[in-house]
Amino acid sequence: MISAIDILQQEKNYLRLFWAGIVNGIGDRFSQVALLAILLELTGSGLAVGIALAIRVVPFLLFGPFGGFLADRFSRKKILILTDLSRIIFAISFVFVNDESNIWIIYLSTFILAAGEAIYAPARKSLIPLLVKKENIIKINSLEQVMLGVVLIGGSFSGGIVTFFFGPDMTFWLNGLSFLLAAMIIFPLPLIDENCNIQKSDKKNGESSILHSITTVKKLIMTSSTLYIVFLFELIVPFFNGIDNVLISIYAVQEFHLGDIGVGLFYGALGIGLMLSFIIAQRIHQHLLLIGLTTLILEGIFLIILSQVHLASIAFIIYISISFVSGICNTCFDSIVMKETPSDNQGLVFGLLTTISNTLIGISMFVAGIILEVVNNRILGFFGGMGFVLTGLFLFVVYSIKQKESLTLRE
């Protein structure tokens, strides 16, 4: 990981974004662990938990594209700071939930926090190419996977420990503090996107509408084979990601009989794999789409193997492998978007991708929960893995067709 330290030393501005992401992410994990525990304690209902999880998805559908539109029209740095600061009071509001009559606070604040994230995410993603050197984009995107890995490991484990020893209220206060700290970390960043925003402000009112921006992005996607594949990826893969997200807890508790400790271990394995993916991902310089699709197929193969494994130790290693190839895949696709999309449209593109991904994963998790009532866990896991493999092969075919069409048009 020495090279990772070298990159962070070179990219001082991104380093602030990196640390803010870790602080934000761990704080959010803290809150999630405690929040679900409170819901189960007060209601004893899985439905209450399901509603809370569903509420986290809805704002992305409503605010994701709008957040991307804002990121392309205003200072992305200011958007990050304002969304962090505005979420503090809602993060802390959970401490006022003392009985079942206060559950509405959980639902309302969960919605607001998720809405903030829907606005925050595209602004953060589209700020990265403005902060870092062009030649470091792929390395930085691989560091994003390291950040997610740190959050998964640190947030899940420490969140459970803090909740156990100090109670859920402490985790809510810490989550509120994390938003404040993240805003303070980002504050010194230069307003490097201001010139771009000044140019945008000179556009005609009709050209500044979100509908015009969406039309522009649509044309961009249709003329770029790689961007076209990225959007197809986000339309298909989340359906199978949702299955994987549901099964990780099911496998730990029902198949390997490890209880909550097993859930923590498996999430820890995912974090380890994402961090290790940096070793390979940061060395990639070309053939991003082909490598991304290959790792997608490998992820499906590992999921198929996982569905047949009966030893927890082997499952732990497989989960590391799954997130390892997933981290490489994510790095490739994020880098494609940053390379193929003009800066003026990156906010909206990332907003749309975030909206599509989070909405479809939410739907998939809900459907997977229903299917598991009648289908064996391992059978669903097998078909989920096959979904990844077939999707990868399908996207390879589509890309080949698009490339042939492009060559024909040139001739």
C-alpha cells in the first residue's frame, strides 16, 4: 500500500476528499447498525426494518438526477459542505426515539439523510476529475475502493462495538459529529470549478433546464460505445447485486450458523477484498471496458462457487475474492465515465447512474426477500451468480455490435 500513500501525497486535494469519505462513511455505518437494532427492539417487526431500508432508496429516485444537475450548475465543493452540515440535526434526531410512537422520527430523518446522500454522491464523484491529474484518474478510482473497504471494515465492526458498550445514542451523536468533521475537512479545498460554473451561468435559460441536460447526456451515451455499456451495466447488474446483498446475512446466519459475528466477518471480508483490489486496479492503463466485463464475469463465477461452499473459512476467502474483482470492475467503469464524459455533464451522469443503481438494488433486495420464502438460499445464490456471468457475456456481445456499427459508419 506504499504506492497508495505516494498517490495521496501527490494529490493533496483528493486526500481531503478521501478522508472526508471515510469519516462520513464510518459515521453512516455506525448509525445504520444502531438504527436497525432500535427498530427491532421497539417494534419486534421485520416490516419496520424493511420500511426503513426502503425509505433509504426512494430519495435516490427523486433527488439523484436533481443532485447531478446541481453539481453541473453550482460549486461542487459548496454542495458537499452544505449537504453535510444540513444533515447533522437529522443524524442526531434519532436520540429522541424512545418508544414506538416516535418511529416517525426514524422514517423522516432516514428519508432526509438519504436525500442528502443522493445530492452529495454525484457532486463528490464529479469533483474528483477536477481535483486530480488526468493520468492519476484510474489510480484515484482504485483508491475509492480502498476507502469503501475501510468504511466496511471500520464502520461495521466499530459500530457494533460502540452500540454494545455505549448504547445507540452514542452512535447517533458520533454520526452527527462525522458530518461536521467531513465538512471541515473539505472546507480548505479550492473552488477550482468556479470558472466552469461562471461559463454555465451565461447560457440561455432554456439551455440550463434539466430536461436539456438529460437530452445532452442521452446523445452522449448513444454516441459513445463505452458509455452505452456502462449504462446497460447499471440497468442490469443491480438486480443481481440486490440478491447478493440479501444473501450475505442469510448465508452467515442460516447456512454457516455464525450469527451476527458471521455477518460482521463476511462484511469485513468484502472490505478486505476492496482494499486489495487497489494493488491490481491502479496498474490498469487501457482496455478498461474489457477488464471491467471480465471481472464482472469472474464475480459471477465466485458467487456460483460460494453457493456450493459449506465451510465458513472458504466462504470468507471467496467473499474477499468477490469484492476484489468487484473493486477492479468498479474502478474501470468509474474511470470510463470520467474519461468519456465532459466535465459539464459529469454531475448529471453520475446522478443518473446513482439513481438507477440504488433504485434497482432496492427493488432487487425486496424481490429477493420474497423469493427466499419459497426458494432455497443456495439456489437463489447460484442463479444470482449466473446472472453476473450472463450479463458480462451479453455486454461483451453488445459492445462488439456497437463497435462494428461505428466502423461501418466511418467507412
